[in-house]
Amino acid sequence: MHGMNDENKAQCRPADVNFSPETMASLWLLRQDSLLFIVINPAGVAEGALPYAEVGDVSNHVVKQLANVGVTIAEIDWCPHKQSGHCMCVKPNPYSWLQAEEEHHGA
């Protein structure tokens, strides 16, 4: 999935989400042996430019698009904080990945 649309603006609408064929094929292969998670940091939320509901709409759209090709997302986690906020859940910190692993261990 690409994080930016053609105008180089952050994605904020489901229609802005584009998957490359290679991404879809890779996720389809990974789903056979792995639980898949998505962790995002929508910077627009912290800046007040992106409402929480729009993040939910995009996330739901992504999950549905992937489900249409047989890829299940176990969980989407997102940190609404600014990159400069030194939050432990902001990527590239592994907090959200470690939480997902702990919650789904053995699933």
C-alpha cells in the first residue's frame, strides 16, 4: 500500500488507497503462515487535519479490500501522536508490534 496519493498528500479517503499487485500477492502469500497486522501513524490526526472517523473509514476500506483477495488483517493499531512527541507507540518504535504479538500469541 502506498502512503501517499498522486498529489503527494496524506491519504484521508478510502478512494486514496492504492495497492500494487506485488503488495497484494505478497500479503496473500504471507497470510498462509502468519497473522497480519497494520500499524499506522496518521500524522494528520495529531495536527488536527484528519478526523479520527476518517482514519477508521480508510482502515475499514483497507481491511475489506484485502479480505476480497483472501487476506485477513488480525488487527489495525494506530498512534495519533506527533512524531516529535516521543510517544512509545510512534513508528519506528516497536511498541505496537510487540503489543499485537503479545495479544495474539498462539492464535
